[in-house]
Amino acid sequence: MTQLKKILIPTDFSEYSLGVINQLSMLDLPKDVKVLFLHVLSENVLVEPMLDMYLNEDNIAYSRRGEAEQYLKALANERLVNYNRVECIVRRGDPAAEIVKLAEHDNVGLILMATHGRTGIAHIFMGSVAEKVVRTSHVPVLTAKPPEMRQPPISTEDVREQLHIK
């Protein structure tokens, strides 16, 4: 088996998406693997009307990009300390498309990403970035469901307590 030289880890900054970092140890990656740590700023952002006429879409995107870059670097310093080569990347666009584009352009060997594991109506309305990446990427994709999502979001005991059932 060929050793991985580059791995892509996309994050939306949620604890679920960051949970896959804990799965890295199971992959037994070499310490010199290059980790591309990616955050994609969605272009579909609702902005409240601004009083300052100098604020426009490009200025707002630039500000958001700077904040995202700082936060991504802080997360990398905190959670990817075991890897010597980490590159933090912030892009703007459709998350699934940008993940696939970066992976293919930079010769990534594996995309490791979380899936929220939504089903039913939530899946229909919200879609799944992970699913789109799996369907469109020529690069292998490993999806992981973080432990927090493996348990049902509501327990039988919670329902009984709220409905006052003994």
C-alpha cells in the first residue's frame, strides 16, 4: 500500500467536524504527512442591512476570511500538534465543490471528514456536504461519525421526563 503524503480535513468549525481529528490516530499516518486543514466560507450568508455605506459584500467576505484564518490556525495549533506539516486554508464558495477542487488540484491522497448522519426530513432539507463530496470526488473519502453523534439526540428517559410518564 502506498503511504499517504497529503490528507485533507475540512471543517465547518463545529465540534462534530473537528471530532474526526481524533480519528487520525487510528489511521497510523506517518508524522511527515502533510495535513491540509480547510474551512470554506459559504457565499450564501445573510447580512443585516448596514448603516455604513462602505461595507459591501467583498469587505464583509474579507473580514470573515481573516477571522476564519485566525480561528483555523488556532484550532490547528491546538488539535493537530502531532503533525509537523499542517497548512491552513480558507476558501470561499460551495463547501462540497471547494473540498473536491482542492483535493484534486493538490494531489491529496485522502479526504477525512465528519458526517452529521442526518436522515429523513433533515437530510432532505439540509443535504449533506459529506455526501456530495463522496459522490463527486475522485479522491478517496473517509467519513467518520463522531462519538457525540452515535447516540440518539434524545433518550427515552428524556421523553418520559418531559411527558411526566413514570
